[in-house]
Amino acid sequence: MDDQAKQPPAPGIEEHVLGADGQFHVEDAPIDLSGHGWEDWFALATFWILAVVVFIQFFTRYALNDSAGWTEEIARYLLICTVFVGASISVRKNNHVQVDVFYQFMPRPMARFLSTSVDIIRIVFLGYAAYLTFVLTTKIGRQQMAIIDSPIGLIYAFVLLGFVMMCFRAMQVAAQNWRRGYSVLERPEIGITETL
């Protein structure tokens, strides 16, 4: 295609769908997967394993009329793994629920101080949650699951991994906010386009 066909039409000029040869020409945008971290793929994999387990549970309960007892417990544990590892995605993208309307009415230095405080408090909270999860895992991690003969510590290990990743991603977001001089709380419009 020539350069004129790639440019959007000027205002007032009607865009044509068909080419000069009378055929419909469409070009797909290139697929870019570089914006995804490893936790995105891990959460996607555990989600699909969860979907398969829930389907097995549904099929055995309603089609075979003999429910597989292990599916409910495994589905619960897979959901826990998906949520805690998936939460680090939200921290990385900085799209957890936040109230940013107050920052629009504050003086700029006060808004900067508060948004930096939010970054620090988030890091401290997630680090402390990771520490508490580690302590809990060392105390009850060898206990067995209810139906499956495996230690419950496997599940707590994924919760610990989720908190560690959330804390790490929160540190990355805080460093990015510090370098740039503002955060998404101060300028919510950047949250739509920017992620780590």
C-alpha cells in the first residue's frame, strides 16, 4: 500500500472501505506481547487449569450424577493461586482501586507528598503481609490438605509468592513515580497508557 492509503482521511473526506480494485483490504495490527510479565502468563495458566477442574466438577456432578470430591478443593486452591499471583499484575499496572479526585484539588506539593506516602505505605504493607505469610507457612505448612494427600504449605507458598511479587512490583512503581516526579494519583490520565 502507498503512504496515502495508510494515513487517516482528512476531515470532511469520506473514507472508502474498498480498494481501487474493488476488493476489501484489511491489515491486522501486529500482536505485541511484550507488555506482559511472567505473572500474567502464570495467572492465565492457573485460570485455565481452574476452568478445566470446574468443568470436570460440573460434568461429574450433572452428567454422571457422581461428583468427584477432589474437584471442589482443588478449584478453591487454584482460585487462591490465581488471585494472589494475579494481584501482582494489578500492582504492576497500578490499577488497583484508588481515589484520585482529592488530588485534583490539593496544592501540588501536598499531592506529591501524599502520593509518595501511598507508595511507601503500600510497600510496607505488602512486605509485612509477605512476612506474615512466611511465618504462617512455616507453622502450618506441613499439615495435609483435606482430601488430597499434599501439604497445605504448597498453597501458602503461592500466597507468599503473590505478596512478594506485589511488594516487588510496588517498589518498581514507586521508583518509576519518583523518577518521573508524579504518580497516577496526581495525573490519572497517565494510568490509561502507562504500565511497567
